[in-house]
Amino acid sequence: MPERDYPAGAMDDVDAVTRAVLTASRLLVAVSARSLAEVEERVTLPQFRMLVVLSTRGATKLVMLADLLQVAPSTAMRMVDRLIATGLADRQANPANRRETLLRLTEEGRRTVEDVTARRRAEIASIVARLTPTQRLALIEALAAFNEAGGEPLARALDDAEPHPLGWAVDLPLARDA
């Protein structure tokens, strides 16, 4: 892929950067949609987000789950009900407080998160492989700065045991408190 020459001042042009990021976000949304294609009859993108949060933090109370997803508890409950109906999540009594219910992934839910994440990673890797080494380094630096400015933590490495939430920031120390 040829290196691009940018007009003078383009590197300081907020609009040019914003357009480039918007274009990249369209590409990433398309990649996300394609990665969900095999399960789209069972799982919507918001439901997948919920599955990833449950996968990342384990058994979780509904109120905390709603807070992490930034949705109303009633919305989170409807999503949970749909995921339970499809066999991807279930409810269990909190062993520390029998009056509370915890939500968690089933094995099928965990496999769904792993499969979708693997498809997404493979497609992104295919796109990145088309870049030159110099472009890859520039992309790493630019995206690291962009993610830091937006408060999004770095995604986990390929060999990490657990997937990382995709597309939204989670306060991980808070997320581990239940």
C-alpha cells in the first residue's frame, strides 16, 4: 500500500481526522456485524455486549450489569431474559446472599463470545496484514493515543485467557467488585 502525502496543515485539521476516524468506525462496525453473522438470529449486538461483560467479570448482579452497559435495569432484564431463553445465560442464587440473583454465562454463551471474538480478530488481522510495517506502527501509535484520549483500555492480547469488552470502556477494578 503506498504511503500518502498529506497537504500542509492536514495533520492539525480536526475535521480531517474526524472524517478518517468516522470512516474507520464504519469499517469496524461492518467487521463487527460480519463477526456476529453466524449467531445474528440468536444474538443482537447489544446482547453480545452483555455476553462479553458477563464473560469478562463472571457472575454479576443485574443492577451492576445494567450500570456497566449504561442501560436501565429494566432494559438489562429484558436482554437477560432473551439470553436465558436462547441458552446463553442463566440465573443463580448469590451464595453470599440468597435474596440476590446473579447472572452468568452458560458454556454455550462462553463459546459464542469466544467464536465471535475470534472471527472479529481474524478479519481485523487480515486488514492489518495489508498494511506496510511503517503503516502498522503509525496505526498503533495513532489508535493508542485515540483510545487513551477516549478512556478506553487496551484490548487483551491474543494469548490472554479472557476476552476484553469490545467497544466500550469498563472500569475493571469497579467491575470486579460485586
